[in-house]
Amino acid sequence: METLEAAASVMRKTLFEIGGTPVSGATLVAALGIVLITILVSRLAQAGMRRWLLRRGVSDEGSIVVTGRLLHYIIVFVGFGIAVHTMGINLSALFAAGAIFAIGLGFAMQTIAQNFVAGVILLVERAITPGDVLEVEGTVVKVLRMGIRSTVVRSRDGEDVIVPNSVLVQSIVKNYTLDDGAYRVRTRVGVTYGSDLKLVREVLEDVANRIRTDLPNTRPQVLLLEFGNHSVDFEVSIWMDDPWWSRRRLSELKEAIWWAFKEQGIVIAFPQLDLHLDRHVVDSLRRLATTGS
């Protein structure tokens, strides 16, 4: 009993002072305990964050490490604040200075923070995942990797592009593979006004039906769009199951239409200008020609 009382007396004894605040052995042990618990919580939180990001499709090790470090700093900052407060040190001035510093840092890192928050939104919503085919600012790309700050995509020309996550969140993005890969390919073709429109439709429908599609319950469509200045314009559309290869399928469709029209003698219209002269103008030109000769 006397030993316990002696130990308690030692623990209550002031060891040193910080800014006029006495620090005893008990408060020092409690603060060290809080620090150790904070480190343990940080490690557990980082491991949990890593598993969560991997389940969300984030495979980039750099993004995972950066996210873990940010989480670690937040937990350590809170834990050390509690430890210092336990020791009886007034944190008001420290927090005031920290708030001013945080505001300045926030303005300096506004873009980075914006991309980070956008990355978290993308990971939570799962509206965009690796492998999706998107149209971003008029360019069709395929998602390769998703990170906390940016997303790496590949264009149809084989270029790897780093897109800030804020662009994907704030702009209008078409996701061609969000629910399924069904994608409609369409082309426009004009024929001369002297063409047999019934034959033209039959040829276009036959060509569209011969183009292979892997999607059930989808049918090609042939529409007469308008009577243009130089041609009667039709639109032919077919379905495909992978929008990434739509340019190749569109090329196949156009080439098939070209050869089918060749076989049937159907003329594809092109812009041309007909010039009609009044009779007296023609007569004047003839007299000038005769006089000159």
C-alpha cells in the first residue's frame, strides 16, 4: 500500500513547466499514451483506407500512398492536439496561428484540394471506373487509372492524357459504357434527285442488316433526313457493343454503302453549280466570238 502511495506521489510531482504550466509524471504518461494510441489508430485507418481504395478500383500505388499520408497527418494532428491539451497547455494561440496558416495554405493549394475532393466524389459515386469509354471536352478516351488527384486516360490516337478530377466532376462528360456498351454508329449519304428513292432505301437497309452486330433486340435504321440543295439526304445507323471501336465500324459501313451503290448504279451527289444565261447574252457572246475570229 505504501509503495502505491509513493508511486502516486511521484506521478503527481511536477517534473517541469512549459510556459508556466506544470507538467507532472501522470500528465506526461497520459500524453505519451495518447500519442501511442494515435499512431496505432493512424496505422489501422491507413490499412482500412488502402482496402477501401482497392475495392473502389484505385490501383495506382502513388495515389494510395498519398491518400494514406494525408489521413495519417490529420489523425496525428488531432492526436497530438489532444495530448498537448491533456498536459494542460493552452492551445488557443496555437490554433489561432494554425488557422491563419491554414487559410493561406488553402488559397495556395486551392486547385489541388479541389481535385482531391473531386477524386473522392468520383470514387464514392462510381459513375466513372477504369475501362469506361468517355467523351471529355469533345475527345473520346478510355479510362486507364483513377487517382485521388487526377485520372489517366488514353485517346484513340494512343496518347496517354492526365485529366484533373475536377474536370470530370464539373464538366459535362459522356460515359458510353455507364450501364452497357450499346452504341449507335451513324452516317449520312446524299443521292442525286434523279435516283430511285425506293431502291436507295432498299440498298441502304440491306447494307445495314449485313453489318454484324453483337447486340440482341437492336435493328438498324434508315431515315430520309431532308431534300438538300444538291442531294436527297439519308441517314443510316447501326448498333455496336463497343464504342471504343466505333470509327472502325463506321468505316466498314461507309465502304459497304459505296460498293452497294456502285453495283446498283446509284450516284452519290456532290455539290455542283449550273449556270443559265439569257438568250440575248448568248447571242452577244456569239457575235463577239464571230467578230474576234
